[in-house]
Amino acid sequence: IDWALKTANTLLATFALKGVTEAECGGTLILRHDPSYFSRICTARKEGIFPDAVIDGDRATLLILAFQTDSIPDDQKHKFIQTLLECGANPFIPDAQGLTAAHKSCYYAFSLPGLSLLLDRHVNPFTPTLLPTTNNLSSSCTTLTLINPETNRKYKAIDMSPFEFALNQGNYSVVKIILDRVSSDPKQKEQYLNLSKLWTYFLELLGTSVWGCVSGESGPCQRCKGEGGGNKHKTTVEHFKAIVDYLVEKGEGKLMASRRSTRGKKSHELWKHGEKREKELKEKGRLDGKFVEKQREKRECEVCGIESKKLMVCARCQKVCYCSVEHQKLDWKKHKGVCKAP
């Protein structure tokens, strides 16, 4: 009976995330998409749920579904994600393509607060998914075969980490969240923010088909062709340039100068932008933005929603905040119409 009740709760939780309507349930079941209702299903009842249950033909877990569902607003998903993690959901379980919840979040920029919750639970965004070779992956997924030297056991690995997905799609907000975390840990900073790694990240930007799509240099990418499950990317040329600015800043003016022979890529617009940005940093010796930095009550970045007491405040109106110069630039077209000095 306990198993049956737990299964029923898991089914209700799935319905709540998928957005099953009363009509689809024969008019006998009403499901509300609010965090407290979802929490009651998952935790308040004695039996709880099976947090790692596979809930569809793509082998998605409830946690993966919480990231990718269209039924819950993106700014509310983290509340459902937190409930699942508190119930013991394993963030490392992949779907049929070998993609974890972190891959989904980084690729589609789903729920940035939800991604932060995964990072809080020691999910390493720089590590590909490792699976036993017996695991059946869909044919659309590119894998590598690795051998654990300690056990001599073979593993399949998705050949791109969640962070590489974020770079590939030009998801600036995701890249910044991850690298800002790395910057605060000396050991991780040495491992993931050295010049060699920064250069690898930069080359990923130069090689992605998404850049060609958003810049008009080539045809539409896979997602815009409808091969990404209907989720077309929302990134722009400015998002890619913002990532380059961030990498150049972290390279402390040495990134572009550190590599000079890259087979004709110097004609790439992002390469030119990186060199220009690096030259500006060297000339000015600092970032030159129209901001003042203040300690104030907790506020949110106008673009990505990151909360912090220390944000860059618009120097003119003193009302809106941003986590970076790049985000102020992205928001300026919308903000300039209401920006007035107090």
C-alpha cells in the first residue's frame, strides 16, 4: 500500500509539472501549479514520492522535467526544483540522450536560480556525463568511450559538459553564473580560469553554429530548424560579445595576446571584438562603465535576475541595477526611455 501511495504521489507530481488540465483528467482532478501544493504532494504526505522515477519515453526524471516544462514560468521553476532536491532527487541522473538537469539548464538557459541550486549541491558544470557502456543512449547523442584507470571499467561520456553547452548556445547569463562561482574558489579558479582554459572557451564561441545563425553569417542552426524540441534560442550577437568581454576581463588583458596562430580565425567578428576589448582594458586599466558601485538593500539584476547586495547601479536614475556592464548594454534600449535623473 505504501508503494502504491508513493507511486500515486509521483504521478500527481508529474501531472503538476507537466500541466495536466482538469479536462484531460476526465474532470475529476484539479492540479494547481503552485510551489506549496507541489511541496505537499512531495513531502507533506507520509509516503512522499519516488524522486528519481523515469516519467516519460525520453527517460526524463522529475528533476529534468522541472527544468524543461513549459507549464511553469521560468522564474518560478526553482521553487519546484528545490522541493525535489530536498526530497533526495539525484541531479546526476541523465535522460535517454545522456543529458542531466544541468545540461538542460545550460543549453536552454532554463531557470538560472535552479542552476544555482544544482551548483550548491556540487554539480560540476565542467564535467561530461559518465555512464556505463551498457546504458542505451539515443542515436542523436555523440559519445566518447573512456576507461577508468583504477577499475579498468569502460564508460560512455557525452562529449560536451553543461558549461560547453552554455558557450555553444551563447548563454551569457549561464556562463557568468558559473564562472563567477569559480572565481570565488582559489582552487577552482586555478583549474578553470587559467589562460589555457579561457582560450578553450573562446574557441568554442568561434566554432558554434549558433553564432552563424544569430549573426546572419550562415543559415539557421539546429534549434531554429525545429530540431531542438521547439525551443528556439533567444541569444543575440550582443550575448556572444558579452561572453567575450567577460573572458577578456578574466584574462586580465592577456587572453588575445596569448595565442596568435589560429588558422584564419582572426577575421572572425568575435576575434576582432576580443582584440578591441583587450586594447581598451590595457589603455584604461579598468572597466569604464556609467555606473557607481554601492552597498545597498538586496536588489536584482534587471537582465538576469541575480540577487545581491552589491550590484552596479545606473548612475543617472539610481533605480535599476545590473550585475555587469554587458547587461546594462543589453538593457539600455528598453531602459533609456524611462531613465531620468532624480
